Amino acid sequence: MKNVLLVGSGAREVAIAKKIKKSRGDYSLFCIAPNTNPQIKTLTTSYFEQSLSGVEGVVAVAKKLSIDIAIIGPENPLEAGLVDALEE
């Protein structure tokens, strides 16, 4: 089983969450977002509401959950270096 972390709560992330849940793979879907999106929340194993501007906070949750794959939707966390921090 793969643990997938979805970062963000917009329409783009709703579409991604729906596709992950429809896929044939064995995935547990987790989400970190600055606010609650009910559509995404119903599709996830766990939903964390927290700021995305703090890269360290997102990385801490990813480590705690043993995330295998992260999908970052919004541009701001990408600009803040979230991908580099997760890869470390």
C-alpha cells in the first residue's frame, strides 16, 4: 500500500483526489490544506487543516504518515520549496 499526500484544497485537488480514489492501485490518501474541502475530506483517510506556507509543518506530517508520494496542487508551496524539502 502506498501513502499519498495531497497538498491543497481547490478544484484541481478535488479532481486529483477523485482520480486517485478511482484508480486500481492500493493507496491511502491523506490531505493537508489551509481549509476544509468536504469533497476531498470524504475521500481521504485523514485530512489535516493547516497553513501551507510553513514547509516544515507539511514535511513533519509527511514523515509522520510515511508518505510515499506527494502531489502539490497550489503554486505557493512549490515556490516556497516544498518539493525540495520533501525530497530531503
